[in-house]
Amino acid sequence: MNCRSEVLEVTVEARQVEEAMLALLHTILLHRSTGKFHYKKEGTYSIGTVGTLDIDCDFIDFTFVRVSSEELDRMIRKAVSEFKEALSNSGSDGIGQISLEFYQKKKSRWPFSDECIPWEVWSIKVNVVNLANEQERQICREKVGEKLGEKVINVVEVINRHEYLPKMPTQSEVDNVFDTSLKDVQPYLYKITYQITDCLGTSVSTTMRRLIKDTLAL
Amino acid sequence: MDSELSPQDKKDLDKFIKFFALKTVQVIVQARLGEKICTRSSSSPTGSDWFNLGIKDIPEVTHEAKKALAGQLPGIGRSMCVEISLKTSEGDSMELETWCLEMNEKCDKDIKVSYTVYNRLSVLLKSLLAITRVTPAYKLSRKQGHDYVILYRIYFGEVQLSGLGEGFQTVRVGVVGTPIGTVTLSCAYRTNLAFMSNRQFERSAPIMGIIVDHFVDPPCSSQRPANMGQPCNYRAPDEEDGGQFAGVQDSQEVCNTSFSTSPPSQCVCTLSPSPSKLSKPLPLDSLQLPLAPGLVTHTLYASRLSYQPPALAAAAELCHPVVNPNQVLHTGKEGGVVLVPAQPPQGADTHLTVEHAPNTPGSSGEDDGLSQSGEGRRDDRRSVSPSDPVESLNAFTRKVGAFVNKPNTQMTIASLDLPFAAFAPRGLDTEENDPMVHPPESPPCLSPLQGSLHSEGSEGSGPQDDFVMVDFRPAFSKDDLLPMDLGTFYREFQNPPQLASLSLHISSQSMADDLDSLPEKLAVYEKNIDEFDAFVDMLQ
């Protein structure tokens, strides 16, 4: 099966990186999370309720909606702050990419471990700029807000094409499709990775690392 | 077309579409209430949360939506539309956006109703949640309140986009195919806000009744059922709305009224402010929140004075306003130093003449606290019943006001009947103390220095004084950083010694001396003229 891949690109100021990433990642996860499944005896299941929460950004004129789950928020924030730190420490010209990958686990026979097959990858390219004065920052606030709005519309457009989604799993398979570790919501299995590009435009070390990881994972 | 759809599926599908329409309206209206929405996730299904989403139902909105639908469902040629418009306090209104839930003929026969359609409708609602925060009307709705409010109108039938002006943009939220057609949800929003830029969106005084609910505890809580509110009160009368909707088709008569969605206070579930807030047409001045530290004291003091006993007010009539308004304002700006309490009748009069701050004790919570505390503090002065200014002066001076550190009062010119006479040039003042008498300090709720109100000896200690002196603590001045705080600085330099050259006898004397010494000086300069020339050459 082909993995759907979408790329979003944003240009922000350093202090806006965190909120911009959170806004986009949470918007995607909002659409890719369901309520907790409760399986019943007959093989049917009922689904819990997903609450939503409006979040105002401090450094951007923007409000986004996220799933009302503190656990999920914590995990996303952790990943985003790692990305932000890597971006600021990189010494590169401030270009990085954070990826949100939804995958399915496929059980393999021994001795092979489970395969992770991505079915949707969202890549957010970030371009960090430095602004000289307060007026520019104010303009940036509004502009980035508008841009994020456009990105949200893009995300919604893609999602509403209703292309491939993993089949709803049976109780035994649910952990292959959904992340059932959270207590209030159930997003599809996802992982967040990032890479910081150096001046050459490639990141050799992370690519190598990934190659080795993938090889070992097999 | 429906032949392949089982009756159960058809029934389910109709139900899904109906509730989807109702939830769509809820999401849109709640997104324009002007507040952040928060609902909780629940792992155990309650069975009442349609589409597995925590979307609250505001009963009024549901009622209006049902009225608009009138038992029908959105179908081909029958769209359900939610129109969001803005109405200014002057009565001007403008459509901002129109959300359309439409159905077209494109059917997806193979889709499973109870499962796929339901889930896709759920995703579509999530998309709606996200998109409603992105369109321009969201930011406007978050700022609604005094200058304008956001209204909504639900209608059923043909979509009307003419009110959105030229160049309106459309954003499609999403589509869901069903066996009986494809459900489409989209939004058309105005981009030309030219009308708004010409109008005042600056914080000018609103013309309609002011809702000062910033500081008042809301009578409603989240448990307050929305139908307790009065949604119809707040919006414009029907006649206006009718005029506005002239030309809209018949279905509009089902709901020919617009409902305000301005936020009541912190309640998400209610749609309109409570009637109590609306029935208080407060004077415009009550909105003039203090902008400068000094003004805080000044305004507060005025409010406090509103509780003065009537006797004072009567006495005030005897006096004529002597004070120069400029003078009052000047002191107000600099820290609310007011001589008034020293001479209550004039003081009251001063405030009566100059005061433009509101005499509205109930206008804000802060004022309430203020006036009450002011009352308490002024108890000791209440007993003053001045009929004669001087007598009252003397009577006053024997009292000790609250927040007095020491009964260390300052002497002023006893026969003073001129407020702020202390600021008049004093050639006669032999005392080194500043003749400032201060009212009791501002109540803690507004002065950040409440801790310091009781501290520190009063500056300018002097000999036997007739007046009560309370430490002057201008708001926001720090007293722990520098040995000299703003108040001290102000006091010290309030009355600087006269410049030597300006004092008459000395100056005239020096002038005479200067003139006399002039010829001698000239002689000396002429003698040294060569030196001066050489110096000038050197410089060139």
C-alpha cells in the first residue's frame, strides 16, 4: 500500500516555532484520534467521546483546536520542544523538518519483529527567521497566523478526501492500529521524528541513523 | 435511488444527517460566542454524544435550528445555512460569513451507512471545529462586546451570498458521500471589510447601554440553563431585523430574528448577557478606567466622596468654587494629592466642581469595594458637620484619619480658605515642612502599595501641626529601592527655594553691582587684548 505523504511548509520566528508546530500537529491529531474503544462480547464496540479545547497562541495571532487530553498534549509538547531545541542548537540556518507519521503494526513471524508500516506521513518544514525590530515582529505575528490558517485548511482538505484509513480492528488487533496507552482518547499509532538540515541540505547523521535503525528493525 | 438502501439504513442515515445538521449549527454558533470552548473527553461512552465528539448543545440554538429545518432535512436544493453577521452599537450591520450544509446528487452507493458515513461525519465535524477558528470572523467574534456584537441566523432553502460583498472567499470544509447524496459543508466569508474600517472600532464611547460586566460576578454559572436567559432582549428589535432581511425568501419568516451571540460572561452555554446587565445604562464615565497611577487615587477618592454625608453637600453650597480646575487636575495627575479633606466643604465642593469621575458606586466591583472601605475609613470623619469652613477646618484637624502613621501633622496657613493654597508661592513659609495634607490612602484593592501604607515614618516631621498628615504614597512607586521615593522626591522639589537671581532685593543688588563693576572689567580686558587675540588665532 502506498503511504500518503503531505508536506507543509512554514516560515516563522524562533519563538513561534513551538506554537506553530503544536498548532499543526494537534490539528492533524484531532482528525486522527477517536474515543476509546470499548469492545463488547459480540464483537461490536462502542467509542468514547473526544472533547476539544481551544488554544490561543501567545506569539502568533492564531487559535487552534486540540483534543482534550493532557496526556496527548504532553507527549506532543515534549516532541516539539526537543525539535525546537535541536533547531536552535543546530547552528544551521534554521531549517528543520518535523514529521508526524501514522503507521500500522504488522505482526511478523519469529525471528522478525513487528513491522511498522506507515500509511500517512505529514512533514512540516520549518524555516526560522530572525527579525530586527518590534514592528516586523508584529507583522510576523499576523502573517504567521494567516499562514497557519491556510495550513489548517490544507490539512482539512487532505483529510476530507477520505483516502485510505486502516480498517477498524478487532479487539486483538487494536494495538496494531491505535495507540491505546492513553486513558481518554485513542489516536492512531503515530510517531514523531525530526531532522535538522545543515547547510548542505541533507542531514547525513540522521539519515545514517535511520538506515541503521530500519535495518535492525527488520 | 433508495432501492438498495435498507429501511434501517435509510432511517439511520436520516437521523445522522439531522443530528449532523444540528451539531454543525452548534459548532458554528459556539465558535462565534467570543469565548474559548472546552469540552472534556470521556473514555466511557455516554451514548448521548453524537459522532463521538464532546459538543455541547445550547438549547436555544437547537431550538432555532429545528425551527429553521421545520422537520425537513438538508437535501438536494434544500441547504441549511447559518449566517454570521456583525452589528455595531450604532445599529449598522454587516454579514460576515455564511456556512452552508448542502447535499448534491452524487451518491456513493457502496458506502456503509452505520459505520463509514458516521465516522466520516465525525471527521467532518472535527474539520468544522478547526476551520471555524480560521476564518476572519473568529477573531472579530473574540473581540466582540462593547463596540459590536455577532449575530447568527439560520435559514433553510437556497443559499444567499449576496450580502457578503464583492470578492468573498469560499472554503470547503469537507464532503461525505452517502447513498442518497453527498453532504457538503462549506463557508463563504467576506473579505471586504471596508465598512468596518470606516467605522470606529477604536474604543470610543458606545452609544447603547453599556454593559460593564468585566468586574461584576456573573449571575449565571455553567449550570444556569440557557433558557433562563433572554436571548431576544439583547438583540436589535425585530423591526430592524425585518428591514435587514427584506428580500430574503419565505423560509426566513420561520426565524426572522437574529440572536446575539455576545458572551454573557464566563458562561459558554448561554447566549446573551443577563438582563440585569442590560438594564443598567451607566454613565459613560464609568468606562474611563484610570490610565495613570495618579488618576487612580483621584478617581477613587471621588467615589469615596460620594458617600459623604449630606451635610457636607449642603455646606458646599455656601462656598464658591475657588479652585482652579487645572490645578486640581495637575495634582491628580501627579499622584492624587488633594487638600480636600482638610477643608471638607471646599473639598466637597472641589470635587463637585471638578469631578468628572463617576458617582456610581455600583458600577464596578472595585468601586464597590472601594466605597465600602472608604466608608469604613471615613467613619471617624463623619462626625464633622461643617457649617463654617474655618470651624470645620479646626474640627477636622483634630481627627486622626486612617492610615496615619503618626499624628504628625503639618501646619498650613490657618486662615486658609483657598484650597491648594499650599501650592501658592510662599515667601512667608518659615517652616521647612511641606504643607501637604493627604486623604486617607487608596484602598488596598487598587493600590499596589497597600503593604507600604502603614509603613515608614511620615516625611516632613515638624513641630506642632494642625493637620493630619498621612504618608503620601503615589501608586506604583517603589519605596524599597531608593532611599528617596517618588513621593519624597515630589515633596522635596515641590517647593524649591527661590532662585537667587529671581528674588527681588538680592537680584537688584547684584544688578547694581554688576553694572558698577563693568568699567573695571572692561579695562582689564582691554589690557589683555593681545592675549585674547592670540588665543583666538590659536583656535582657528
